[in-house]
Amino acid sequence: MKKHFKKLTMKRITYLLPLIMILACNTTTKKETSISGENENMVVQEVKEDKPESKKVSNSTYLCKINGEDWAYTKASGIVSTHRKTKKRTALLTFKKKLKKGSESIQLHYDTDSKALVVASLQLKFKNKDGKLFTCYYTLNPDNKSRKPQSTLSGTIDLSNTAAASGTAEITNITIDFEKKNLLNPENSTVTLTDLKFTGIGYSDIDKLSNAFKK
């Protein structure tokens, strides 16, 4: 009986031993896989932390395109006033762009009676033949229109809001006033403004302020 029992016990152990080893291997594999997966997650998280999402930070507002390039301003203001001699009321909108050195500006004059754009004045920075930026002046008004037959301007203004102005403008082929020969790129002697729209530009009515001050 003892011998028979020993034989049975040995057979059971012989059968069970491979099964135990398989189970042990599976358990170890699961643990290693789990640990490996956790490590992979940790690596992925670390990579994500090293590459945060970039955010575009800008304090400028898009206004228009100049020769196909976007132009944005950093400050805008408006003044409505009456000319002393002609008694015409005009609205002057000024858009300034701050640069690392100096600034650029676009000034638009509107007739408040017709609401039409009548004068455009630009100060833009372009490179001269020495490779340095210098200020280029572009002006289009009734006085010099005959000397610039290829230049045109159009646009309207809305002053129905007594505190903020909105409007449009399009200026085509406005030529530089002087120093054309100093430009590094001759193409910059003529500029075209397209897609110019503005809204919510605060303005002051000088006449109303003066009357209020007199009371």
C-alpha cells in the first residue's frame, strides 16, 4: 500500500509540476507586461510634458493686405472734426503698427457728409540699398491725384455709433512720394491695400467736446 501510494503521489507531482510552471510563467509574463505597459505610459506622458501645445500670442489686429502681405495694427484711434476754412467735417482714422525700431501707420480721411474715403496717407518701412529699413511715405489726395493717374482709392465709413467707427477702404497703385531711387526693391515704390475693413474703432468728436466744454 505504501509503495502504491508513493507511486500515485509521484505521478501526480509529475503531472502537476509542468502545469505549475506554466501558470507561474503566465503570471510573471502578465506582471512584466503590466510593468512594461506602465513604463511605456510613463514615457509617453513625459514626452507629452516636454512638448506643450504652442499658443500664438499677439497684441496686433489684422487690418488689410499690403501688396499681398498681411498688415496688422497695434493701436487705432479716430477723430471727427470740422475744418476751420472749408467748414467740412472729416473723420480721421489712424492705425499704428509698433515695430522693434520705429513704427508704421495708415491714416484714412473720410468725408462725413458723403461717408466716402477722400485721402489716404501711409508710412511704411522698407529696406534701402544699404539693407537698412527707412520710412517710405505714400499719399493720395485730391491735390496730387493728377500726378498719380494710376492711383485710386475708395471706401466708406459708418459713424452711426457715436462712440465707435466702422468702415472699409481699398487703395490701388499708390506711389511713393519721394526717395524712390533709394529702395532696395523697386516694386515697393507702388503699394496696393486690399481687404481693408475695420469695426469698433473708438473716436472723439472734437466739435461735440468743444460745445460740451463751453457749457
